[in-house]
Amino acid sequence: MGQPGQTDPLPAPTPDDVAIAAVVLPPRGGRDGSNDVGLPAEFHECQAMKEAEALAVWGNLQWCLTPAEALEYWRGDAYEQRQLFLARIAGEPAGLCSVTLPLRENVATAGIDVLVVPRWRRRGVGRSLLKHAEAVAWTRGRTSLDSFHEVPLSALPGEGRVVAAKSGAGVLPLDDPATAFAVAAGYELEQVKRSSRLAVPVPEDLLTGLATDARALSGDYVLTAWDEHCPEELVAAYAGLRARMSTDAPTAGMDWEREDWDVARVRDDEQRQVRSGVQSCVATALYRPTGELVAYTVLAWRPQLPESLVQQDTLVAGGHRGHRLGMLIKAANLRRVQDRWPSARSVLTWNASENQHMLAINTALGFRPAGYEGEW
């Protein structure tokens, strides 16, 4: 849910003044399935709103999907339908809302989002967009709705009223406009995630020291890695770990079920990343006695934002924890990406506030808090 800002002295629109319409994207085409030719103006207007919001909140576009990523995302796939809606007032873009509908599991849930441009905030436009998104979800039989928004560290006040996450870890300031909007709309703060940033390149002596310490407890494991495409001999095991990631990562009271990952889903995800222009490095650990794949971590890079990397999943399978595998694979992957993408200057990541083990690993690597994300 977007952050409200300063407003112009405009009259409050009536519900009839707010025209909300679906953004219809052309089907995928071309050899790679991307096809960004002939996109409707509404798509570009929504992307411009998202980018303006990222610049206002963070001062850069690193937290925002690139146009290629956004196009691929909003087209949806066999696992999730995604609907984007643009609101206009007197023909002028005034905001957007969206609904994401899982299709294979979590079919009673829907993700929703609302964003209003600054000059139309605090005039009821957000409530109209929220009502529209909720109605779409309920029409599809969804009974549990979730959303999120981010607050940069610089915007957090030292004092004031807060709302605490039901997970028991983390708070958000109640005077944050998006937080107040979610509370007023009846949403509950289930979880607070910390967003963190790491300056790269990481000093080599730090990576070497952390990796050496980790190897002292991980002698029964061997590292392997790949770029973009998982090797055929590992893809079934990798799919199993991806399924575990959907439940092993802390989700507090969010009403989410285990995702069903198989080889086809992994390959579909890899193709989606390629169409989005996203490149990735994956580092993994194998258990020597059995050859079993037991841990993985993913770093992603976007050519449109060459200075920024995104830390995606990191998982160590239960039964293999306590051997410093998380640190071992993360240090190895950081070393790889620094060689592959020397233009990168930072890594972004997100962790549940209650996930103290992973936060400790990230802190040791040099990650520092950048802000917080509320899961509603």
C-alpha cells in the first residue's frame, strides 16, 4: 500500500468521479515470449506511478520492478493470476490497485495493493481503490487478503505510537500514513520484515575469514553452483528445496500453504526470469555421504540497475542446520557475483524480524538496516 504525501487543494472526488479499469496486456509473443511491442498506455502510466513512488520513498529505483520485470509479472502465469487496475479522475491517472490470485495452492487467499498519486491522496481515492480490489478478490472466492508496504529507516520516528506485529517481533509507527490506512481499513499487522543493504565488494579478508570459520563445521558438505539454469541432475532436488522455502521461512500468522514445486515449475520460473531480463547466481551445498542437495542461496542482477543486486531465497534443510551452511553458501555466492557483475555496489535483502539466525549471518557479512516492511 503506497505512502501518501503532500496534497494540492483539490476537492474530494465522489465515487462516480473515480473511473477504475483493468489494464489489459497483449499476450506473450516473439521467440523469447516477451513481446513489449504495442503495450497499452495504461501499463506505462502504472509503471510511472510505481517508479515515482520508489523515488519518493527510497530516492532510487532499486526497490522497484524494472519495466521488463513488471511486464512479465503482470502477465501472470500458470501458478498465479495477476490483475492490475488504473484509476482516472477526469482522464488523469490518479492511482492504481492490483489483485494477485494463487491458482495451485493458497486458493482462498489473494494479495492486494493500493497506490494513489500524491495530489489525490487523502480524498477517498485510496478507499475506492481498496474497495475495488477487495471486491475482485471476494468475487473469486478469496476469504483471506494480504498486502505489504515498506518504510525506510530514515522515516522512522524516535518516539510516538506504534503498532506491534502479531508475530511478537517488530513494530511500525502508527503515524506512518500507509500504516494508518491499513489499520483503519481493518487489516492486522502479522509480521514485520527488515530490509537491509550490503555495500559491495565485500572485503576479501572478511569473506575468507567467515568462510574459513564455516568450513570448520561443514566438512561433510561440498559446494556447487550454477547461473540461471539448474543442472538436470539437481533440478528435482532443487524443486524440493523451493517447496520447503515456502513454509520453512517465517511467515508469522499469514494464511499461506506450502507451495507445490516440481521440475516444470522450476523451469517455468527460470524462463520467466530470462524474459524479465534478470540474471542469477545460485550457490548450493551437497551432503557428501548421499549427494543430497541440502542448501541453496540466490543472488539476482538486473542490467537496467547494474549497481544493485537482490538477495533472494536462502534455505538450509532441516536436519542439516548447525553446520554453518548458510554462511558458507552466502559467502561463496557473494564472491561469485562480485566477479560476474563488478558494476554492483550494493545488495538488498529482506528478513523476518523474528528470523534472528539469518539476520545474524547477514549482520556478520556487513548488511545494515535500510527500512522495514509490514505484512498485513
